[in-house]
Amino acid sequence: MEDTFNNLEQIQKKCNILQEKLLFNTLGAGETKETVLLQLNIAQRNLEDMRSKHSSEISSLQKFQEDINKSDVFDMFWDLIEQYKQFVDTLDLEQLVALYNIIGYFMLLNCLFSICAFI
């Protein structure tokens, strides 16, 4: 998608340059109005193709995002996070320290068990 956007910008710049050449009559050596017009028409067609490709990529990403947002597992995950936030909000400082120490010990034990499993 980023490549499409970059190509879209490049083609837009090329169209702007060609339009300026025609507008200000600053044709280069060996260029005629007809060749610049032909190049401009080709660039504009490419620009429209890239815009349609870009819009189709955006719509497919939006559809994918909607599918993720509608997922039951995703909703359960967000509910778990919200419940955890509510639980943590009710704790005072000493309880928070104890909670994070317990989480840290579980992480250390998990690392030790993982290391032992490889040995």
C-alpha cells in the first residue's frame, strides 16, 4: 500500500510538471506540445489507475479492520483489559507494588521453565 501511495505521488508530480510545461510554454529540446500532451494523457491515465488501486487497497483494509473489530475473541480480549484496568484502579500503592511483584515473579518462573525445557 505504501508503494502504491509513493507511485501515486510520483505520477502526480509528473502530471504537474507536464501541465506547467504546457501552461508556461517551457518545452525542452526536441519536445513539442503534442508529445507533452501525449505524455500528460498517459500520466493522467496512470494516475487514475493508481488512484483506483489505492482506493481498493484502502477499502480492503477497512473491511479487514471491521472483521477484526467484530471478532468475538477481540471483544473478549478488550473486556479482559477493561476489567483489569478497573481492578487496578481500586488498588492502593502497596497493593500495586505487590501485584507487580507477583507478575514479575511469574515472568521469572516462566523464563526459568523455558530455559529448563531447552536443556
